[in-house]
Amino acid sequence: MRVLLIEDDQLIGDGLNVGLGKLGFTVDWFCDGDEGFEAVFQAPYDAVILDLGLPGKDGLSILREWRLKKRKEPVLILTAQGDVDQRVIGLDSGADDYLAKPFALAEVAARIKALIRRRNDRLEPVHKVGPLTYYPETKSVFCNEKKIVLAPKELMLLELLLMNRNKVLSKEVIEDKLYSWGDEVSSNAVEVHVHHLRKKFGKGIIKTINRIGYMLGDG
């Protein structure tokens, strides 16, 4: 899941960037409001974490302009403790949820996942495909009832395919979801992840649609 983070506090931003990365998110972090505003038009984000007090364009202006331009990414706004007016204005401006500072990393991650689930409305509490069983809440994966350990990018790819079960995803779309702008991506990175998933769950788990991309198979 790829997340856009717009936060000018270096301590908070660095903590979220590193912490969410360790939890399996791909994070693009911007400190400037103007740059953060434009970023949402440049990459396919699953959710946005937005601070309100930013240099350049402020958070509420960013949010209002995004909604006027029909951007539908779920937005979690960050506010100062006890600042009720800002929370109300933020929600009225199109935010999907808010969180007061200080906050725990685990709560940020939980709220972001909840927003993404709400928007996609596709991942079921238990998802079965052929021999594969996936539990989104705990990110647990089983094959023929045996627990399988996946590398972070493999798990992200599996979730991406599950959320787009009836769609063909191009290599470029998959790369955009799995990697942030600062990552070095080898030319065959997606093929390697697909190969690993097929090795663990069977060749039928992912279909290759010639010259187009990949989609989830039936196992």
C-alpha cells in the first residue's frame, strides 16, 4: 500500500516514514505543502496522511483543492491536541479521519488500513484463492493450511492483486504501488516477486496476460 505523507515536523515525519515502512507501507514524504499537493497527481496513492500546519500551501487548502478536483484518496489529517475546530473544519472539507498529536505509530497504521479497506471494500475478513488463504487483519498467509512467510514486497503484491482481483495490472502500475520515488528498482523486480509467489502457491496463483500485465488466478 502506497501512502503520501505531508508533514513538515522532521521528528514526526521521520518517525512515520521509517515506522510505516517497517510495517509494509511504501511511503513518499513531503515537508512542503505545494510539493505535497502536486504529488497526489503523480503517483497512485492508496491513502494520504496530511498535517494542517505546513509551509507553502496549508493542509486545509490542499484538501479542499483536491476534493474540488475530484481526488478521492482517503485522507487522515493530523491536528494539535485539543484543536476541535480544526478537526471539524478538516472533516467538513473532505477528510476521512483525524488523529491528534501526539499519537502512536500503531494507531496511525490501523487507521490508514481501515480507510483503505473502507474505500476498496474488497478485502474480506478471510480471503481464499485456490490453496491460498489470506487474513487481512493480521496479514497472515496460509497455503493448504500451512503458514507461509512472505517478504514485504511479496505481501504487498499479493494484497494488490487481491484488491484488484478482476483487473489486469501492468508492470508499471505494480511498480508504482510497491516502490516510492527514492527506491532503486531493477528492471525485473516485478517478475522476481511474481516468480516467488508462484513458487510458494503454485503457478496458477498469478496469470500473465501477454504484453499487458498480471492478474490474480484461481490457484
